[in-house]
Amino acid sequence: MRIVPSLVLLLCAGPALGQPAPASTAPEPPSIARGAELWGKCRACHTIEPNGRNIVGPRLHGIFGRTAGTQPDYRYSEAMKTSGLIWTEETLDAYLAATQDFMPGTKMYGGLAIPQDRADLIAWLRQQAGSSR
Ligand code: HEC
């Protein structure tokens, strides 16, 4: 049974290395209600309504399926504009986990360090933001 301690070590080492964890690693199923509360961490800079305005950051309506940095009435960083990234649950999770590491030069700082928080918020965003496709 010598394999067991090294397996435990491996499982613990992953998150400790600070790598962006996919939403699926969240321990609990996503809670949309918690996600709604966590939106409080975004709403100072973002709106979610269909005709919401840009604040410090761009409106996020229709974000899923859209290419990053393509809202015509918002001035994005070069990093965001040229990223070619498509917003999905996975890419949003990775961005929110470590904005500057994931996209060096982005104008957005912060995010959500805890995988469960990201899973909850993304589930809520999924429900609220609609899809651009
Ligand atoms: C202090 C202000 C601020 C906060 C708080 C903030 N953002 Fe941002 N966000 C920005 C800015 C500024 C940009 C534009 C980044 C760029 O151009 O590099 C941005 C860009 C984005 C984008 C890319 C939009 C697009 O059109 O491609 C997403 C998605 C996003 N933010 C999600 C979030 C979420 C979810 C939260 C809450 C956890 C959040 N942001 C919190 C300022 C903020």
C-alpha cells in the first residue's frame, strides 16, 4: 500500500501550485443562489442586463460564446482585444482564477480564487447572461 501516501500528496499538490482549476473540480454542485450573491464582486464594474451600460468593465450580457474583447463600444486592453479567446465556462473559469497569469496585460485585476465560488458565479452568469449564439 505504498502508493496511497504519494497519491494523497499528488491530490494535495495540484491546487497548492496555484494552477487554475476547472469549474468541475468544485467540491459541491454549483449553487445559482450563491452565484447571485457573488455577483456583488463584479457589479461595481460590470452590468449583465441586455442593454446594460459599460462601467469600468464592459457589459457582460451574451458573454458565453462571444469572442473576448469584441464589444464595439468599449475600450479593451490590447491583451484582451487580440486574445482570440472564446468565452465558455472553462475559459471564464481560468480567467477568473488568475486574470493576470491567464491573460498578461488585461485591464481586469482580481477575480475569484476559490473554485467553488467560480462554479457558483458561472452557473448564475449562465442563467442571467444568455448566449450570443
Ligand atoms: C474593478 C473592476 C472590475 C471588477 C470588480 C471585475 N471586472 Fe471584469 N473586467 C474589468 C475590466 C476593466 C475589463 C476589461 C479587461 C481588458 O480589456 O483587458 C473586464 C473584462 C471582463 C470580461 C471580458 C469581457 C469581454 O467582453 O470580453 C469578463 C468575462 C469579466 N470581466 C468578468 C468579470 C466577473 C465575472 C467579475 C466578478 C468576479 C469581474 N469581471 C469583476 C473590470 C472589472
